[in-house]
Amino acid sequence: MRTFILPASYSPLRACEHKRPEIIPGDIIVQLAPGADANSIVALRETA
């Protein structure tokens, strides 16, 4: 299991829909709010 931190402008759902090869089932995707840094995590989901 790996973790990816994505900016607010990049949707974790879109990452899965586009089948990005670096994001595989079981990976954790963390999305930041606009203007947030890595200390301000707002969404955490595991890919299906």
C-alpha cells in the first residue's frame, strides 16, 4: 500500500477514472484543500 498526496485541483476520483498507472487498488490517496499544506489533510480514501 502506498500513499499519494494530491493538490486540491486534482480529484482522487478522476485519478482512478483515468486509470493512472501509478495509482493501483489498495493505494491511499490524500487530497489537500485549496491553499493547504501537508499538515492540513481534508480527505482520505482508499482506492477500490
